[in-house]
Amino acid sequence: MADSGTTTKKRVTRDASQDKLLGKEVLLYINYGATATYEAPQWALIGGQTTADLDMSADSIDATSKTSDGWGENYAGIKSTELDLEGVLCKSDEAYAALRDAFIKGELVDLCRYKADGTADRNWYSITDLSDQTPHDDVSTFKIKAEGAGKPTFYTGLKTIDDVKSGATTV
């Protein structure tokens, strides 16, 4: 067969997120399962997530004095964490049901935000606000506020959420 002289043309492409972490790549899990422990967690994905926002803050300690040369002098005080989770209510979501149960009983939950870049943050949280919205012309949604109990643990070099456990590589 003779060469027709035509060549196949191609368009050069680049992954738009090659150096960015997309929000859809950050998922929140609860340590929940028949044999779950802190040391050997069973991570259950909380379904229907639209956000899983982490806020870390510190109280401000004012150390301004007459020797501050007329400038304010402030230092970071007590630190805290807060997770704000929103999502679409999914039928038969055991992880969401476990969060609601913990809220009702006033119990702490072991939560982990896993990121597709192989990092994660994990902490004990107290659920301080849990609400749902059920409009007649849209999907039902939920909002949860969880406040941290102590210092979070940060993980690196993970391949999957199952790598997040006691003794894994931390920052």
C-alpha cells in the first residue's frame, strides 16, 4: 500500500490540575466500622459532600506595652480547629448516620480529611451544629460544624485513605 502523504495531527494537552489540588480531591472520612479502633481505623466516606473546610485559628494575646515603641505586639495563643462540612443527603449513608448519632450522644468522632496529593489531616472533633435543609424543589442537603479536641495530626506520603493510621508518616 502506498503512503498517501497524510499525517495524523494531534493537539498537545496538559492536565489543568497538574500542579493544583482541586476541592473535589479532598474527602472527609469518619473512623467507623465493626472493628474500628484509633490504631486500626476503618474509614467510612461521608457521602454527598460538597465542602469539607478546615479552619485553624489562634487566640490573639496582646503583649503591647510602653516599650513597644507605639506598635501593637501580639502573639498567637490557644490554637483551635474547626471543620465545616456541607453535602447532599444520601439515602442509607451510614457515615452521616454515625455523625448524627455522635451529635445526639455528645460523643467525639475521629475524622480525617484525605487529599489526592497523598496528605491528610486527622483529629478528634465534637459536632456542635448539625442541620439539614429540605426544599420542595431541590435536593435535601446538610451542614455540620465540628470543633477540634486537641492538636490535629498531619500525614504525608499516603497512597490511600487506608494508609492513615496510628504510626503512619506524619509532619
